[in-house]
Amino acid sequence: MAPPVGDGWQARTAAVKVQSPNCEGAPLQRQRWKRQSIRSGGFTLVELMVTVAVIGILALVAVPSMTGMINNSRLRGQTEEITASLQLARSEAVRRNQRITACASGSGIACAASANRFVVFWQDPTNAANTELIREIALSSNTSVNGDAAGIEFRPTGLISNGGAQQLQVTVSDGARYICVQISGVVSIKKEAC
């Protein structure tokens, strides 16, 4: 009796004849064939194609959330950088005993209501042409800062000069964060408007 034909591994399998337990000298009641696999390690083409298809599907699901995570990280980083600049402006005002202005700027030290640059500068109160740029942040192309067109001016006491609390909105793509500057000069970050 020949071994049964299997699943295509016949060249790699060996058939072993196993006899049923019986008494000595008695005729063989039944023969069974047991297949031993001599399969080598590795992957078949079908297994490899299924794995690649599963990885492709997972990538399609993960890419949109990855883009959102990158934008959120960029927004958080830009907001923290502007917050640090506002804190620097406050400390410079106290240290120099002078007024320091922080604002969104399109170019130079001219303040704007919305721009993709942020500057901190000192301007001589007796001669407006005499200025010193303390810090300049060039934001990424899809990031903008929106706030008061006059900027935020810190007094030598560390308080802000503009009437009441101020708010800056930092926008990246579809997300926004708000930087709140209290009258006392304290700076905080919020996800909702101040």
C-alpha cells in the first residue's frame, strides 16, 4: 500500500509504516501510515503576501492619525516657544526697567494682528527709531499667530500695559491653542479661548 498523497509536501515527507499492536506471529490486522514532516524553515509566497497586505491595511489606518499627531505636536511646540518669548519679554522689562513689546509681526518690528513671525523688542520711548530686537521666532509656513495689532507691552513692574488681559491664538492647520496673558503678566496656555 502506498502512502497517501498529501498537501503538496510529498517530496519533503517520509512515510513510516506503523503496525497495530497484536500478538506475536498473528497476522497484521491493520496498517497505518504516519506522515513525518521534514519541512524546512521559511515562509511561503502566500504567507508573505498576506503579511504585506495586513501591513498595508494597518498603514492606511495609521497615516491619518499620525498626521494629526504631528500637527498637534507642532502646535504644542510653537505655542510653548511663543510662551517662552512672552516670559522673556516680561523678565527683560523688569531687568532693564524699560517697556518691552511682544507681538506677531509680518516683517521687522512692525506689529500686526496676524502673522507667521513673533518678535520681542525694546523701543526707546523718546526716539521711536531707536529699537533693539531681543528675540525673533520664524514660525512654520502653516502656523499663524493672531492677537492685538498693538502687541503686548510689559511694564518695568512686569505687568502688562494694555487695558486688560490679552489673548494670542496660535493656529496650525486645523488646530488652535490660546495663550492667555493676565494683567499681572502671568502667561498660560489653554485649548479654549481665554
